[in-house]
Amino acid sequence: MKYSIVLYPSPGIGHLVSMVELGRHILEHDPSFFITIFITPSPLNTCYSTGLYISRISSTTPSITFHHLPAISISPDSISSPHPESLIFEVLRCNNPNIHQAFLTISQTSTIQAFIIDTFCSSSVDVAASFNLPIYYFITSGAAVLCALLYFPTIHKNTTKSFKDLGSTLLDIPGVPSIPACDMVKPVLDRNDDTYQRFLDFFIRMPEANGILINTFESLEPRALKALSAGLCVPCRSTPPVYCVGPIIADRTGVEGDSSWVREERAKVFVVVRNPPTDDISWRNLAPPEPDLDALLPEGFLERTKDRGFIVKSWAPQIDVLCRKSVGGFVTHCGWNSVLEAVWAGVPMVAWPLYAEQRMNRIFMVEEIKLAMPMNELENGFVSATEVEKRVRGLMDSDEGKALRERIIALRDAAVVATSEGGSSRAALAKVAELWKSSS
């Protein structure tokens, strides 16, 4: 009988990559495990790059297998919330019978030692509990975001107003800088929205888990981790053991590769541009549209920059780009995977959040960890060209930019230590893996 760890990411290539890399880290520690990853049918999991990625992992890492769950049919008209998470939550909730059947199938040839889920997959907790499986969360954001979200039920009890109505009122949360209420995760800004209630339920139940794995490392977020270990974010209840196992990123080699990029060391800025959001809910049944560069970029931009810049229209190998010697700055949307990749590459950032927990990440990156400059919006939410130029020039040429670069290089060295033999992240993963093995 073989021993399996089952991983359940929510739809989307970012969540899938994080879970796959966690699985690979587990196998590096103990190759005797077998990793099964559930794949949920969804427009977010049917794009070309997702299929290629799954095929590549299947061919290179045979101890990781992908279990494709049956398709779930849900009409967008049945979803009352405008937030895209609402449809994902409903798909994942309706998946529970399929999860139950998958556990039965896997159990015929393997002993399941642990079930690891991300936050969006919390609806599967009761299914796993019915099999007496140890349940662990894998938090793909940082420890500071975990502090805020674990404390979210406490904030809910102490106020009757929505975050959107509290506006710039500062929220005092253990372990993190004060957060303006309007910078909380976008789907929880309105307490009358169904998605708000789903998030609330998830974080009320998270302390019931056997443990929480976080994609961070101890020296990156010491204050937040101290608050979590002291139980300050879950008053009157026990906080599960927290294991810092990061940085978990797709490629930690930092290989420079093709030198054609290197014209002047650290002279280039890497910028990610995304399609603007839409209020049209018809997108929910479709794969994300291909970006229209003529609409996204200023008139004449492509022609003006063709001899001094590079444009990648679709998915780019971000960690490969960041690790090149020519890249000296990163304008980022503040997704946590991107933050960790920049830390690993030693590249300072300009923080320009777009969605999800990214506005909170900006606060932590700028005020707490001190590895980024903020991109400041106008009152209407837009960012001026003057502000973009100011921040990019400041990042590349100012004393403040130099200090950020020195800071992030120190964090890069700390990340290498944490993930090396005897490092804190390696030790944390070893500790939890021993628990999984002893549960047999």
C-alpha cells in the first residue's frame, strides 16, 4: 500500500502552479509519498497554458498525478454576486460528491495521509472529515494576509457596517500595519453580498484544521508570524500549527540563460499589463480573452519601443525574466507569487495592486517588509502617467530605490538560507511531513 497526499487547488493557473510546486517540495523531502492533485473543470483551468503545464509535470514528475473531476454545469444567471469568486465557490461546493468519489477511488490503492486545500476549497472540509483525513490549508498569500483574514470574523462581530462604508477607517489587526477598511479583499467589502458570507464561513472554520502551511519564510514576516503563533488573530479559540514552507516558486535556480537581454546590468524594468475587468458576466463561461495590445497600450507605443523593449503578448516566464541581470525593477500587481519571485531574484518593486488581496499586500510590502514603492492612485482609482514615471525613475535612480535594492538582496539571501538544508522552511516541511507519516 502506498502513501498519498491529496492536494486540492481552486481553479486558475496561479493556484495550480503553487500546489504543484508544494507537491514537488514534499517529494524532495520524502520521495516515498505519492501526490494526487484534483483538477476542477472550469474556464480558468481549460486555457492552453494550463493543459501544456499539466502535461509537462506529468511527464517529468511521475509521482505527481492529476485527477480530473467531472464537469459541473452552473448557469451564471443563478449567481447573485458580481464577484468572479462567487461562481468558483459554487462550482467547488457542487464538486463535493465528486470529491467523495475521488477519495473512494484513491483509497482502493493508497492510504491518504493528508488532504491539503487552498482557501477557496473550504467547502470540501466536511467531505474529508467524513473519511477522517487530516486537513491542512495551503495559504498561497503571505502570513500578514492570513492574520487579516483569520481576524476577519472578529471584525465582523465588532461592527455592523460594510468595509466599503467604513472607507479609509483604519482596522487594527494583530501582527500587521493598520489597514484601511476599503483595502480589504474586494469580495468582502459588502457584508450583504453572498461572497462576503462565504469568506466569513471559511475563516470561521479554518481554525478547525490540523495545520496551516504558508508560502513565506520566517525572516520575511516575523511580526505577523509572532501574532499567529501567539493566537492573537483567533481570539477565544486555538490557532492550528503554522508551518512556513516558502518561498515556493516555480523555479528557484535563478539561471541567467540567454545573454542577449543584458545590454546594461539592472537597467530594465519589467512591467505586467493585464486586461481591464469587465462587469459583463458572460465571461464566466469562457476562457479569458487574448489581450488587445493596441487597446491596452498608448497609441504608437509598440512602434516607438520596438528597438529598446520586449513585448510578450501572452504568458511570460516571469521568474526567468526577473532573474536576468538586466532587470533592475518590477512594476507588479502585488500577487504574492510575484512578490516571492521578485524576492528570490533580488529585484525591488513598484506596488500597483489590482484585485483580490493585492491592496493589502501593497501595505505590507511598502510599510512592513519595505521592499517596494507604492503606486498612488487618483481619487477615481486611476494612476496618472506622471505617477508611473515618478515611481519607476525613483525605483531605478533614487537613494530610496537603492535602499530598497539593498533590502531585497538581503531578503533574497535569507530566502536561500531558509530553503537550504537545515533552513527554517526545510525544517518546517520536514516536521509536518513526519506528522503525515506517523498518522498511518
